[in-house]
Amino acid sequence: MYRGRPAIVFDALTTSEGMASWWGPDEGPVISAQADPRVGGRFEVRFRTRDGLEHECAGQFLEVVRPERVVMSWQWTSGGEPGERERVSRLELHLRAIETGTELTLMHAALRDEVSARSHEQGWGGALDKLVRNFATS
């Protein structure tokens, strides 16, 4: 649950500035974030984890239904899960207005195997925790 209207949470999920504020699995910084949130537009995010490693992912916006839904292709371009680097997976974000703000559901599909799925689940968990903290302080 995020203490913000769906349109505000949507912007955090789809804009360069928004992605730069929460992307990455831990407290490491986002080094760069670029996003063109329209169907066919691309995104690219580079971040550093606490262990000093840099990771970069990129993809394309496949569906953009403001402020309810975003679907993106996803691919590691450096770092990340080595077995996923040549693969393109699918990231779906669904937002729903609730009384206290916005409920967000994230699904990352078409990953290589269960090990990769668990790794991505942990990574997204950390990133979404940062997003919650951002909305708690704004």
C-alpha cells in the first residue's frame, strides 16, 4: 500500500525521476534512469547495490494505461542474473485506488526458472520497500 493517489504512484513507476527514487534491491544508489512512458517507448535503469556491483536493465513500454496499468519488457543489459541476460521477460504493474492510497501489484513473468524468480522476488521486494518509504516521507 502506498500513501499516494494512483496517478502519483504511476509517475513514480514510469518517469525517469520517479524510477531514480526507488529502483534497486537495497539502499544502493540509482546511477541513471531514463524512461519514455508511452507504448513503444524505452526505459533504462542503472543502479549500484550495497556490495558495489552495478546492474543495468532496459526494456520497452508495451502497455501504458494511466493511472492503472503498466506493462514492460525487461532485460538485464549488465549485471543481474547471468542466465537472464539473453532473455526478455515481462513486468506488469497494476495500480488500484484504495481508501488510504494505492494498492500496487507487481508481476514479473517469463523468467528462466524458479531460482531466478526467487532472486527477482527478493530484488523487487527491496525496491518496493524503498518506494513505500518514499511515499511515507512525502
